[in-house]
Amino acid sequence: MKKLSITTVESKATLAESLIEDHMKSMHHPDKSVDENILSEKFVNIDWCCERSPLVGTVEISFSAGSNGGTRHVSLPVKTSFWVICTKEKEKNYKLTWSYSLS
């Protein structure tokens, strides 16, 4: 089996942050709160919500195919889901704060 040297890996799959934030703004999210006895009065309440978002795209991999093979490229399809966490800022708009892949 030939050994290949990977030279670059580039993701062409991105979350549509602005679309997710617009979606969060348009939905009614029940207030999530923490018992006031648990937190000090010095803390500020943070409104947040969480949803699942699909992600479809590609990952581009470039590799060296040996001394005389030159550089080659392969494109791999990606289809997964992400949990996205949005927090509400002072202006009352949700902003994507954190996300992670479910795959």
C-alpha cells in the first residue's frame, strides 16, 4: 500500500449563522431560568435556546501521491447535524454562541 502525504484539508461545509439567528428570532422560546437562590445577585440572567441544524457540504483533501505523482485532490461529501446554542443579547436578538456536531 502506498503512503500518501496529506498536504491540506479544507472544509467547504459551513453553518448558515444568519439564517439560524433569524429563525431563532422568529420563534417563541419559553424563558429558561435558574432558581434565584442558587445564583448570587451579581450574576446576570442569560436567555438562551438550543436547536438542531442540518449541515451539508464537502471536505476538500489535497495529498501528495509520491515522488512523481504530483498533488492530487479529493472531495468528500459531508452530511451531519449540529446542535446550535443561541443566547439573547441586550438588543433582544439571538446570536449563535456555540455549536457542535452530532456525528
